[in-house]
Amino acid sequence: MKPDSDGEERDVLEIQRTSPDLMCAWHWLTTAETRAAGVNSLFTTLRQSVRPIDSDARAALGRLLRDRACITRGREVVRNAHQYGWSLAYTLAWLSVSGGNSVMPPWVRHQFPQAGELVRNLRDVPCADPACGWCRERHDAARELKRWFGFAEFRPEPLDEYGQPMQQAIVEAAMRGRHSLAILPTGTGKSLCYQIPALSRYDKTGALTVVISPLVALMSDQVTGLEARGITCAAALNGLLSMPERSDVLDRVRLLAEAARRSRRGSVPRGAARAAGDARGAV
Ligand SMILES: [Zn+2]
């Protein structure tokens, strides 16, 4: 954590200026043990303040998680924050930059596996509280459709057996992580059925989604279409790419795949990582 250059020191001081709550939480979370005297001294210097008392640190944590996570899980995490230490410190660091192209480094997930679990619990496990803005907004298929693609509603046809748009039913099932087999006619919006859950999960947790497609032209069209909407976190991998293009895509995919693999400590089938690298049609 010790700044080892002028640039890094400026960055830390900028964080102290723009987000004192983050520095307060980091200070408290990383210095629970007496042997952390050096870290405590560093934060005391940077913050110009001694280690925060528990109530101040928990209040800062509550503010940091507000609007960035489920309020029900957030309350639980704040209540048990003293158990998490560095893991929660890294979780907060990632939450502060999530939504862009930032990925939690594989070594963090490896050394602090609880950090990845905290992100998933805080953002990808919906609660039932109607007052939870995060879950009501970010686990709602229709709102995610509007947020990513600007459409007010799903296609009215075809309908499922309950009279609900089929597209919506498929997206909702995928967003809940349910295994699904969906068969739709051409031109009824199949792409959104996997794009919305994939984008939603990536935005919430940084997770990688691999889409296998037999149609090379369609893959390129979809990535181009997403980029036209300002969505730059998708890439196509196929035999038509030049070597530099292929290398660039693989680097991006490898980083995510490695992070996912380590976060699940080997529970991801080896074939999944292979699919990301070898598939002739991964979007
Ligand atoms: Zn919630």
C-alpha cells in the first residue's frame, strides 16, 4: 500500500480528497491487527487522522455501499465488517471503479477469495425488500433492457404460456442464473436474451460470459452494434481476425477468464476457459 512514486502518492491523496469515506474504511479494515502498525502509520499520515473508531468506520462503509449494492446484503456486510479486513478493502476498491473495463486482479482473487464472494453477495444475489433500490433496479429485466438498449419494453411476440413476452422470460431466467434452453424463430430478438444478462452480470460483478455462435458475420455485427451504443466490453474471436487482433482479444478474455477461474477456486470447468480461447465463435 505504500506509495512508491510521486504519481502514486498523488493518486492516494486525490482519493483522500474525493472519497474520505474510502480512505477511512481502508484505514479501519487493514489495521485491525496490532502487527499492522506500519500500515496504520501510513494511513494516519495520509488521512491526517488516527485510526477511526468502529462507529465512524461502519458509517463510512454504509455510505460507500449505498447505491452500489443491495441494502440488505450491505447491512449484513457492515454488521460483520470486522471479519473481512483486507478482503472488504479490496471489494470496496473494485466497487469504486466498477462499471468500466476494470477487472479485479487475479492475484487479489487468489489471495483474498472472499473479495470476489463479497462482490457477488453484495450485487448479484437479489433480496426481497421492496425498498432496496439496487435489487429493484439492477435485477429487473425490463429496467436492464432500458438501461443498456433504451427500449421501453420487450417484444410483445412470441408470448410464453403465461402471456409474458418470451424474450423477457428468458432474460429473467438467465439473470437469476437458471439453466435455460430457449428456441426462438429468426427475427424475434434472440441476441438480447443473452446480451442483457451478460452485460448486467459483467457490470455488477465483472464476470465473463462466453457466447458460442456458428455465424461469424453475426458475431461481428453484434460487437459492432454494441460498440455503436458505447458498450466496449464485448469482443469477437474467430478465424477471420489478424494475428494482432486475435492476440488483443485473447489478452482481454484471458484476464477475465483467469479472474473467474481463480475466484471460484477451480469450480469452473477447464473447458470453459478453453472455450474462451479456442472457440471459433465467441462473442
Ligand atoms: Zn437488495
